[in-house]
Amino acid sequence: MTSADVVIVGGGIEGAAAAWALSQRGVTNVVVAERNTVGAGMTGKSSGIVRCHYGVSSLAAMATVGLEVFEKAEEIFGTDIGFRQTGYIVGVGGEDTDSLRSSLAAQRAVGVQTEEIDPAEVARLWPYADLTPFGAFAWEARGGYGDAYRTAQAFAGSARAAGVKIRQGANVTGLLVGRDRVTGVRLADGTEIAAGTVVVATGVWTSPFLAPYDIDVPIRVVREQIVTIAPGVEIGDVPVLSDLVSLQYIRPEPGGELLFGNSDLSDIEDADPDDYLNRATEAFVENTVERVGARFPDFTRAAITGSYAGCYDVTPDWNPVISTTGVDGLVIAAGFSGHGFKIAPAVGRLIADLVVDGRSADPRIPETDFRLSRFAEGDLLTSPYPYRGAGQMR
């Protein structure tokens, strides 16, 4: 049996961020056990939007921490993680204008640089968009998009350089538990790694992994679809646009195409994360064409160039679990519900705080917000300023 102070189960972006953050705090006797390769799961399916626009203040603060790391990535990691600071716009209908303004005030209170922006300025930034249905817009000049896979590799590389062991092809099949305390993990080949702390960062695979230990993490695995489009016109350098009227988001691709994602969560599709359709359905494509045509009527020569799909690990309140548990030494980081990339640096730091200190070091990000017990307590983490039809996304 080998041993470590901490074993992290899962080498996706959250597990890699946790390893990096622990190493930054001087905890380097750490093993990351990844059954495939770093970032090989749902991390590589992320659309990579970077924005701090959250009605939940702790999430807005986490996204701000993430943004600060992304902006300094080359200095921190010595490599380009693919972050592109295009700016970020969110637009809402008239019925959501008051919620938008209240949310912006709350965001600024935790350090987000955001402001309401005039529709004429949005028209300048997005010249082909029909903006008539919108009631108000918010603007984050520091927002944009990034590459979750490259970011996970950067976290892992930095952690490895500090002494953390990244074990790829190491399939953890179970925990070692004794007297209500975790003592390590068991791998598929029968070997065991003893550890005082185990962090489970297994994303969409979390619920079945923890079920044998009577730990209920209420996660639905939901298939999410993406479509890429060649607009057929020269759009220039456009920012990311979150359209909460048509319930879609649009981000530029480096080659001039546009990526379209779905913000309509009224009819979600459960999926098997090991066996799901890895492309958009005809119905989704048709719906995308309809919404794109409504928002961008001048895209008369637009053509779909591709599609793919991934899976979200969705909790009942669409917010993550970053939490200690009833099993001493066991920490869970899962249920990111589509928010995981942009907040990953802060997630890593919160995990490190829980491991080292038992509580968050950032008063803007109380660990109690993300406790697993909130679901059993009926105390869900929700925005005080929800938007109609898109509340789960905020």
C-alpha cells in the first residue's frame, strides 16, 4: 500500500484545480487518481464561458477569483490556457430589468466589475443582432471565454511541478472507510492508497460512486448540446452574448465561427454519461436555427458547421456541492451544473481551505453555501434575483 496526505479522485478541471490549490498551500503529498487522462471527461466538453454574472453572491465572488487567475495565467502557469477577453453581455426582457439591476448591485458588492450598458452600445458591439425585445443589458469588459481542457492541463502541470503525483489510468473503484472515517482508496487493479483525506471530484459519476457509503449526492446527469455556425457575414470581434430572451448564449470561435448553446432549462434530457449521443439532435438544430434567425435576421447565409454534446452534473438548485461529509476526511466537489469552468480556481482554493482549515478563507465565499446537507435541510442555494425562464442558470 502506498500513502498520501490527500487523494483526489478525478482528474477533471475541479480535481486538477484542487491539486494546484493544495500545492499552493504547501500540501504536496497528494495523489490525483484519474481513470483516463487529465481532462478526458466532461471538462473537454465545456463551452468555456467566462463571466461573473451570478445572482448568488458567493458564486459571483468565485467567478471573480477565477477571472483573476485566468487574466494572469501565463504568469502563474507559464502557458497560454486559451483565455480570450472579448467582453461579456447579458440581455434580459423588460420583465427582468429590475432583477438585472439588483443583481448587478449585489455583484459589485463582492468585487465584480460590471455595469448596465446602453442598447446603442450593444448594437455597436453586436451589429447584426436584433435588440428590440430586450429591456436591459449588463456588460463585463473583463469577461470572455476560455479552454477548459488546456486550463485543466495547466493546473495539473503546476501541481506536478510542485511535487503532486498525477496518476493517469488509475481507476478508483472504491473508498477505504473505517469507523466513520475515510482511510484511503482502492484501485481497479487491487492496489490501495492510504490517505487521511479523500477529495471526490468525479462530476457526473459522483452519485453512483458514493452510493455504497450511504452518501446521497442528488445529481441528475443532463445532456447539453452545442451547435457551431458560420454566420455568412464578417462579424468582427464580438463579445460573448447571453440572450435571456431567446434563452441562448453565443460566443465567438477563434476561426470566425459562432458557438451557440442552450439556456432553456424547462425541458432537460437525462443521460447516461458513459453512453449518450455526442452530437445535436435534429430537433435541437431546428430550434437553434429558429432562435438564431430571430436574433440575427441578417444571417441569411449562415451555415451549421458542427455540433457536439456533453453532460452536466446537475443538483436540485443548479449549484455545486463543495463540502465535507458525515465521513471524516471525505470532501466532495461535484454538481457544478454548467458553472464549473469559470469558478474552477476558486473551487480549488475552497477545497484546499476545507482540507487544511476546515472552512473557507474568503469571507465572500462561505463554505456553508455549498454544504451537502442543504438539500436534506430544504435550504437550497438560489438567487434572490431570478430571471423568468432562466433562473437555474443564475
